[in-house]
Amino acid sequence: QVQLVESGGGLVQPGGSLRLSCAASGSIFRFYNMGWYRQAPGKQRDMVASITSGGRTKYADSVKGRFTISRDNAKNTVYLQMNSLKPEDTAVYYCNAVSQSFAWSWGQGTEVTVSS
């Protein structure tokens, strides 16, 4: 399994921006499909955005046009740029990696709070 470490969470006002980062261990990062999920208190964990090893992206309807997922294979890092943040984006955000053999790995999560 790959080790994942998220960073970049924090408190931001509505309409603000944050960029989350997820650093992965290992030399085969470029072969992993990566994703960001989030879990609000009392709710299930849902997919926010994903990016394949080939760079194809997918977004939840609730974040389309506001969030952008990207990856830098040279740095073994995947990013989530979050703009126009809303209070309903408040959650713990988790990085996810899926290997070519469909093994799933999770980071420890980073908390995002959108509040005035």
C-alpha cells in the first residue's frame, strides 16, 4: 500500500479558497488513480473529485466549476484547488489512492471549515 499524507486544510470564510495537497510514498505513484473524498459530521464519506493515472478527471456535481483536481507525478502529489467555498463544503477531506491491482489506500484526513 501507498502512504498518503494530506495537508492544507483550515478555516476559511465563505467565498474563499484553499488548496489541499496529498503527498504519496513510493515510486509508482504515476500508476495510481487518485481521489479526494470528504465526510461531514454524521454523514457518509463521498467522492469529491478523482483523477486517473492518465489525467482524466471527474467531479461531484456539488463542486463542479469550483474545485479542480490535479497531480504532479514528479512530486508524487495530488492537489485539490477549492474556490468559492461554501459552508456546506465543511468536512474532513481524505486523499485516496487506488493501485492497478485495485488496492485502496487512505490518508489520515485534513479538516476544512468554511465559516464566517
